[in-house]
Amino acid sequence: MAAKRKSSCSVSPPPPLKKLFRSHGLDILDNPSENCGQRFFEWIIHPISVKAFYSEYFEKKPLFIKRDKSSYYDGLFHTSDIQSLLRCSDLVENSASRSDAKDYDGDDDEACDDVRFGNDLDITKYVDGKRQTVHVSGERAEPLKVWKYFNDGCSIRILRPQKYSKTMWQMLSVLDQFFGCMTGVNSYLTPAGTQGFAPHYDDVDVFVLQTEGAKHWKIHGNLNEETTLSRYSSGNFTQEEVGDPVLEVDLHAGDFLYLPRSFIHQANSFPDQHSFHITVSANFRNTWADFLEKSIPVALQSAIEDDVSFRRSLPRNCIEYMGALHSDREDSRRDDFEKNLVELVLKMVRSFPIDSAVDQIAKESMKYQVPPFLLESDVSRSTSSRAEVSITSHSMIRLVSANVARLTIEEDLAVIYHIARNSRGFMTESIGKEEFDIDFAGGLDYILTSFPDFVSVNSIPVDDSDDQISIVQSLYDCGVIEIKR
């Protein structure tokens, strides 16, 4: 099979994370492992430990880290990367074919996609206490037009830069593993002396990594108890509505800021220099409330089917003593009604399908996750290499990443859901799904839990050697596993 064509037009990628970390004296991505995501997060929040972060700051209060090392986040994503992706998009639009684009090197076809306002890039400004979105959604983001907006005092927000940057893609890939849910990233380029957005709060935990210039941040805390840890983003607030800030900090290149969900914030660049930062987000729709919203209807339906108590009639004439009109009255019938209700709720809880509910949450999160970022050594061992592979009982296999797949049991089938074919830039409507005989569940579990170790095909706990090879072939073909050569 022919190798994948190398595109001659691509955003010139920043150094891959592996090279970036080595330049910082770190060596944490040489091989895939279960904890590389944690080690990367440790690097982001250094010198704060992960344990201290979760015990002292997570969902409680902001964390500001002043580093006095402007190069700390060098190589992640910068103004030069925006310039490159806009030039690349413009060249693709105006060339007969990508092969005409001889000034760009790379191997990333997806990075050459047309860049459009509203879909890939936003242009905003904050003037006279109001945020304005000044672009026309759907129009192509021509470089001259984008930079004219910027020179006129507008901020440029790149949505989902992982679509264009392999470094951003790899960053999200390992952070998805660490958080155990989808993570996201946007980048913000703000002209000197301006503000791009009105005060607001987000429905995600926000991690700000300042890569260029400086910005003054005002954090106003939670609006009220009802919006604390809100599951939904706010609209734009006026300065009068948010009042005085509870914290003000200056972020310079290399500095870090964490904002819990629902903390109102705003930021403006310094008068004499532009600002560029990337914002990593986590825990979108990843709360107990989301879990219960999905699981309680399932638990209730299961209880109704399994226990006749749920199908019995309500007490005769209960409307005569229940309801707001009767809430303050003492009546033994009310006590009996409430006691019976509590008993039913407890029965439902005892039959709660916790594991299947978590599987549903996990599958929903997988729709938003990026596909695994494979190191060169992993590409050569996976279907991405497009090489012909002969699988035998002695072949050595492992997952391509810790979070690429999830095993569920559905009716009489063992089902593998996976993100191997997910999009880098947008939600995947239907994640990968491979169905197997229920008798193969133990073998599939063995493959998933053996990561990061390679295991031989003949060690998979399935009786028939042909079945062992068949399982591995299916997982290899869909991109879930790699084969050591």
C-alpha cells in the first residue's frame, strides 16, 4: 500500500513536546505511559504539586504562578503560528493545488484546511463596556483582513488550534489522559493597550499559559451561590455588575493562572506590548449533576422493571393531604407517604447501575477527545504507517495510548469504543465501535489493562488461537493497537 502523501503546504509546527521538554531538562514523552499526562500537568503548574493543586485550589480559588522565566512555555503556540496558518490557508485558496505551495514543509494535510471566521477564528473587541464580535461568520479569514483587524485594536482568538498544531494536539492528547475527560484549548492574541472580552465566567476549569507579552487580569470571584461551579457559561457582564475584583495579577510570558469554573474574570494587555496566551480547559459537563442526569432515568427504569413496589398505585386520595396547601399540617398519612417515598428512592439507589452510567459518561466525553497523538516509533507500529502486517500468535501488541479505548458490556456483547479515528478539531458525532462475542470480554480487558506493556497475542486469555488473532486484527485495523516489529 502506498505511503500517505506528504503535503507540501502545512503550518510550520513548533517543536514537538518531546523536544520542547528536553530543552527544559525534562524527558517525559519518550514512550507512552499511564502517567505521562500527569507529568505534563506537573510541568504546567510547576512548582505546585498535583496533590497541592487539588487539595488547595481546584474548584476553590485561583492559582497564580509567577516564574520570571519568559521562555518557560516557548514552543507551545505563538503569534508566528497564527501567521503561518493564515498564510497556508491563503496559499491553498489561491493555488491550483497544494503541490504549488513549495514554501511550506510538513506532513499534516489537515493543517492546510481553509480558515474561516466564526468557525476557526474569532475577531473581538471590548469598547465602552461592551464586547463586539466584528467579523462576518463564514467568511474566509484572509491574512490581510485579519491583521487589519488586529492593527485596529481587535483581539484574535484561534478556536481549537490543535487542528493546526501538532504540539497542541499532543498536549490535549496527554491531558485527556490525565483528567479522564475531554480537554480543550483556544489561543488569544491581543493588541497592546486593549481588551478583547467583557467580564464573564466559564463552564470549564481554565488554565492560562502566557507565552508572549503581558496581560493584567482582574478576577471577581463567584457572582452568587447559585452560579458557583456553574455548568453553563455566563453572558457578558457590565463593570457595575461585577464590582471590584477580589484579585488582580499581571501575567508575563512564562506565568500561569488557574481559574475555577464560574469565577468572573477580565483581562487587558499592557499599553506598550501585545499579549498572547493559550487557555486550556477541562471538566466540561463532568460533574456529579451530569452523572446523575444521565444515570437516574436509567436507574429508575431498571427499578420499575425489577420491583413491583414502583408499579403500585399512589395512596387513594393522597391529593387531599399532600401538596403545598397541606405542607404545614400534621397528618399521619403525610408521614406514611414520605416514608414510602424514601423507601422507594433507597431501593432505586441500591439497584443503581453505577458502572454502566459511568460508561455512558465516558462515551459522551470520548466524542470530544482528540485522537491519540502517536510518536514516530508508534506510527511505524500502527495502521498509520499503512504498512502490510502479518499477525501471528507470537506478535507483540499494546494499545496506542492509555485512553484510546473503553470496554463495555452491552446485552450479550463485549463492545470496544475508541477515539482512534476522532477528528482533531471538532466533536465526533459517532466514536469508533467494535463488537465482539461476550466470551472475549476477558481477553479484551487483558489487552486494555496491560498498557503500557507489550503482550504477546498467544497470552491473551481466549481459548482459540484463531480467535486471539482475529481480535488483534480487528483492533489493529481500527487503530486501537500497535504491533511491535
